[in-house]
Amino acid sequence: MTPVILMEKLQEYLQDVTKDMALGSGVPPNIYLVDLPARATPEYEVPLETDILPADTTIEDEKDERWPFIVIIFSDPAEDNEEGFRTMNMDLIFGCEGSGSDGYMDVLHLMEFVRASFLRETYDGWPARLNRPLSYGFYEEQADPYWTGYMSTNWEMPSMVQEVWKNGF
């Protein structure tokens, strides 16, 4: 079992459990692996060389289509132990957009919703099982109206079984 398989399973699971959520923006969160994708650039006309540029050449502010989101990150190397399993740490980063307490409450609701979903899950057919405790919280600095939080999880999965060599050790 590899971290990538677990990350993909988590992405599939989170897409399923959050598909009916409508956070402040009225849409369910996007679920990404490793990092946010590049932001889509708006279409604009490039002036010809003979055209005079307008005084205001800034691109209009548009809603960032990546928000709200959950990003799944493999954070620590897997460690095999003597009990026949290994542990992997996966971090989740949550982001919601909203002014003042609205954004804060959306992130808190999303983190608590995911936490409760993880604790209810039976993990039948999963490549790993969640270990407790789950820890989550907010980052110290926030850039209003973009609010972010984190959740650290620890997963237990079967370890590799050593093979016996035919001609040697």
C-alpha cells in the first residue's frame, strides 16, 4: 500500500461526503491532492501595437474558483513497526471564503463535518484505518476574506511482508 493510494481514496471519500454541502459561496468544497491548482486566468483582449492603452489596465477582480477547498497532503514518511503495520500522517488543509466570522464559521463547520465523518466511517474496504486522536485548528494569521484551517490525521495500514529468498539469506 502506498501513500498515493490512500490520498486518492481520501479524495474520493471527501468528494462523496461533501457533495451536498453549500458553504458561504453556495458550492461544495473542491478536493485537491498536494496543492491548489493554478488559478484560471480571465480572458482579455491584447491591444494592438497601434492602440493606445487605457489608463486602467488592471484585470477585474473575479471570484477564485478554487475556494472552498480541502487539500490532502502526505506529511510524514511511513514507519514500519514490529506489530505488523505502519503509520502514515496525512494533513488536510481547509479553505473557505467569507467576510469576518462567516468565513471562520464555514471553515470550522467544514473541519467538524469531516472529523465527524471520519469517526463514523467503518473503513471496510479501505487501504488503511484512521487512528485517534485527530487534531485540527486554525492557522494563526488569516487573510480576510480567505480563511484556512488544518487537520492532522494518522493512518494505520498493513506493513510489507518479507519474502524468503530461494538462494540466499
